[in-house]
Amino acid sequence: MIRDRCERARVPFFFKQWGGVRKRLTGRVLDGRTWDEMPIAPPTQSSRVLPVISG
């Protein structure tokens, strides 16, 4: 299962929901819990401080 591979590789796993026509009834629980792990976002370009070059 993909979740098991993520755990072994220490990669965050997010389980959105079961598919099919009864999504509300089947919900988001996988193996007795919800999986809401998210990767840490890298810094964005705008968060970097650029040097000022005077000429």
C-alpha cells in the first residue's frame, strides 16, 4: 500500500477520501485513523533577501 511505503521512506501521507458513489458514508478513515500529514513547504522566491547592487 502507498501509505506503508510513505511511512518506510518517512514521507508525509495525506489520505483525502475513499472513492466511489458513497464518499460521505465511507469518509476519510484508513486503518482506524485519518491521515493529514503534509510536507513542509520550501521557502518561496519572495521570502529570499536579495543584495542591493549600487552602481
